[in-house]
Amino acid sequence: MRLKMPMWRYAFECGLMDQLDAANRSGFGAMVVLADKWGIKVPDELLQDEERTEREWRIAGNRARAAMEANPPPFMRRRQLQSVE
């Protein structure tokens, strides 16, 4: 979250949410590249063991997606209903 929140704030303010979403889905390495491009500092502790951080990033993302599928937030429920109609 120490990396995602500053990036989310920047992406929201600048209309770059699509870029953030794509990087987030690609993994930690892509987020680091995007953070560097945007001038956002990556916390040092995330760079100490990048392989471990990448693994934990993917596990957290998979858990979040599974939780959203099990209990979709309202905007996803509306989207599912619209695609059925």
C-alpha cells in the first residue's frame, strides 16, 4: 500500500487509471517502472528482495480478485447485470 496509494492518487488526479491498472495486473516490476516514469519513490524495503515482493504482490492480487468475485462490490454487480441484459 505504501506504493499503491501514492500511485493511485497520481493516476486519479492525472486521468491515468488505465495505465495503473495495466501495471498492477502485470506485477510489481511493472509498477516499479511506472512509478519511476511518474516520479514516485518506491519504498526501499520493497526493493530489498524483489523476487519475494513480486510473489507477495501476486498472492495479494489473487486474493483480492477472489474476494471480489465471491462478493462483488456494487459497481461490479451493476456491470454484470448490464452485460446480461
